[in-house]
Amino acid sequence: MASDDPRTLVSTSWLGAHLKDPDLRLIDGSWYLPDMNRDARAEYDAAHIPGARFVDIDDISDHRSDLPHTAPPVEKFMSRMRALGIGDGHQVVVYDGAGMFSAARIWWLFRLMGKTDVAVLDGGFRKWQAEDRPVEDLPPVIRDRHMTTSRQNQMIKDVTQVASASKLGDWQIADARSPGRFTGEEAEPRPGMRTGHIPNSRNVHYRTLLADDGTMKRPAELRQVFTDAGIDLDRPVITTCGSGVTAAILSLALDRLGHRTNALYDGSWSEWGMYSDLPIATGEA
């Protein structure tokens, strides 16, 4: 179990001790790929950590984009959070039902909007339930709270910036997808996608950062995973994946290591794999 840090990662024990804090706001940020055959909203309605609000990544995305769940405009993020009673002065904790899969994406969205008092629940709802901690099926009591934001544009990269990094090597690119998808040997889950990876990127499968129980590995182990993948932690890093969800797990791990010069490629492979004029590499990095 990693040490508790209300700006990155907190344990189930920490949450249990703070569950009734008046300024704690819990978010169930569960989201699943179609092949996982799970209904995040139905699972939330059946059981969630007491007081948790449900946030759908697809709902708080930029619907003007053709790409899946891209970062929303500041105004949309603010209005969605206010409607859930989440605002200034709150300590936010995000969890998901897979252990650690989509919660880090919502953590990253808060950070993108300049909100730093936000953490991911280590091990998620799965660990919480395994420890027989309290759950409920009641909707939370919502009280409106003002939210101020300050978008941190340095935390996000677009396709032009990533193409430049791929060519110049001034930023390293860490890809969170599975090894088979990275090498191009495994088909992409989205139809019509080319297979392979961004040239000069390195494969850091998000699962290699997690222990068997879905908790994040200790900092020394995280450091080793990145190093073994060919990532120099003294240099800037762009994280990427299939659609910008699991890339945020890499971003969270980097933050745990004190690595501050990193950004997430929001379009990820959903964008790069779609355009035939963008170069692709296959095989090992």
C-alpha cells in the first residue's frame, strides 16, 4: 500500500477515516469498454460508497469532438460539477469499480482545470467492498457549491504537438495500451483503427503499474517500470493510450514520483490511428 496523499492517491483506510468529513466529496467515476460487458451506472445505482456522486466520463466530455470523451470546455466541467455539489474547498476522492481504470482520468480532468485537492482511491470500489466497508444505494444530498477553475494548458497535448515530439524527441511518449496493441499484433477495439504505435514511443502498459489487488505499486517499483520501458524520468513525458483514459494512470504514477513535466495526449490512438497521413511503427519499441 502506498502512502496517502490527498493530491494523488489515498487508501481505503484513509477514506474510511475521513468518510464523514463535511468537505469530502466522493465520485464514482466508473467507465468500461464495451467488451467488459459492465453497466457503470447500474452498478452505481445498486451499490456505492456512501455519499458518492456518479460521473460519466462520456457526459463530461467535449461533444463537439468526433473523438471519444475528449476534455470538456471549462464551462461545461464547472456546470457539471456544481450540479453535483462539488466546488471550491472540497477534497475530492475518485474511485471506479475496476480497481483502477477510469478514476485516474477524472483525477486528471480536475488537475487540468486547476483543482489540486483531488485523489484517486487506491484499489477502488473492489478493494473497498473486499474489506466489507459500508455501501449504500441512496442518491447523495446535493448542495450547490461555487467552483473556480484555471485551465492548465501545459497538461494536455494535441496531435500536432505529439507528431513534433515523435520526430524531434524533445518529449518522450509513453503508451499505456497492452503490449499486443502497441506492437500491432492485436486488433484495436474500435473498428477502422490502424494497428501499431506512434513512432519513437515506449510501451508502459498501465497494468504493469498496478499490484494484483488493483492498487498502485510503490514509488520505487513504479520508477523501475518506467525505466525498464526506456523512459528517462529526468525528461518530459507525454502519456497516451487508446482514448485518453488509461493514459491518466501513467500521469498519476508520474505525479506520485514527483515528475511534473508531463502531459496527456487527449486524442490518443483514437485520433492517431484514424489518420492515414500519420506515421505508424509496429513491433517492439
